[in-house]
Amino acid sequence: MSQKLKTILLFILWAITFYPVYPDLVSTWLNHSNNSHGILVPLITAYLIWQKKERLADIPIANSKWGAVLLIASALLYIVSTAGAVTVISRAMIVFSLIGLVWFNFGSAVFSALKFPLYYLIFMVPVPDSLYLAVAFPLQLFATTLSAFFIQILSIPVYQEGNMLYFVQTQLEVAEACSGLRSMMAFLMLSVLFAYIMKKNRTNRLIIVVSAIPLAIFANLIRVTGTGILAHYYGGKAAQGFLHDFSGMAVFAFGFVLLFLEYTLLDKISRKSDEQMKNH
């Protein structure tokens, strides 16, 4: 049996091994808005790997024992986590076992070339419910408090009680979905991608990744405040349904544009700095 055929069979076996995880994972992507960005991650990874096809063709293939160690350890953790119903670990092992498989079959040089696209797959693993619940409620209160403040600045009477906003004719609940955690994870995923494609400048890369969190909070604040204004003028129903969902998409698009502008600005500053150093 040729080496190529053995490699194909190993990857098929790897895919079959994790079959029990796929249905629930895909369902989480499609049905839970907090993790909907996860469905884009494998597509982005596939594109990043495809971009490296010419470079990969020039790299000699070799086996790596460290890849085998990682693959075996990931398989064992997958078995234990599946038996113990620890969903987040069993899902994460899809990523780490794939890394081990690539490292073992193709060697350290190929793994080094594919390191970022492979590690980027970790963003496809949904946030554990326990972590989400722990973080979501403080973010809910934070978004509610600031939204109430800005709504009052606009001379709209509003009373806050917990995560509830009470207007003269209606009331609005700032639910978990409006905590901003969804945007935070999505923006973090995008910011890491921008940092990767940015000209190699560690400071700028760190800035764009760290800025994803306040940017997500800012974008979500605009959404909640805007929803509150709609509720005041047009009633609670106007702030729900299609308009509520559309506002989420619009604010995400707005945040993405801001993130892209930040990336463009930082990259331009970095290039200009490099040119000045060359001229001197």
C-alpha cells in the first residue's frame, strides 16, 4: 500500500471517529446565535490552507513522532470526555487530533506552515454553557445600565431594574442574547484573522486583537440603545421580531467595518514606518 493511500485512509478514519460529535456541533452553529460564527471557521481555514498550496508543494514530507504523541493523547481525551459527557473537550479534540494527524503524517515543516490555519479551528468550538452563563449576566447588566444612561440623555424617560428597561408605554428585557458575548466571540475570531494577515508587527497585531472586546461591547451597546428607542416610540413589538434580528445583523456589519478600518489604518502605519526606516 502506497504512502499516499495510507494517509487518505488515516484521514477517513479520523473523520469517521468523530462522527458522533458532528450532528450536535452543526446544530449548535445553526440554532444558537452565540456560536453561529463557528460555521465560518472551517471554511476560512480551508481557504488559508489552499493559499499555501504552492509553498506546501516545495516542502519535503516526513513523519513526526511528536505528532503521533499529540494524536494518541487527543484520541484518549476524546474517549474519556465522550464517556463523561464533557462536550466541550470532545469537540476540541477534533481540532487537536487533526493537528496531531497532520504533524504525524507530513512532518514538522508542513505543520509549521499550517500552524495558524489549524489552530484557528479552535474558534469553531462553541463556548461552554457554564462559561457563557457566568459571563453573560454581568454583560447584560452592563449593557442595560449604559443603554439606560444614553436613552435618558436623549430625553426619553426610562427606568432600569436589573436587566429590564421600563418606558412609559412598554418595557424591554435585555436578554442573554443581547449581552454582547455573541459579538465578542465573532469579533475576536475576525480580529485574530486580521492580525494574521497583517504585516508582521507584534504591537499592531496585539492592538487589533485586544480592541475586539471593547469594539464588540460598543457595537452591542448601540444595538440595545437603538432597540430601546424603538420600543419607546413604536412599542415593544416593534423592537422584536424582524427589526430586532435585523438590528443584530446591522450592528455586526457596523462592527466588522470598524474592525476592518482599524486593520487598514494599523497596516498603513506599519508600512509607512518600515519605509521611513529603509530611507534612513
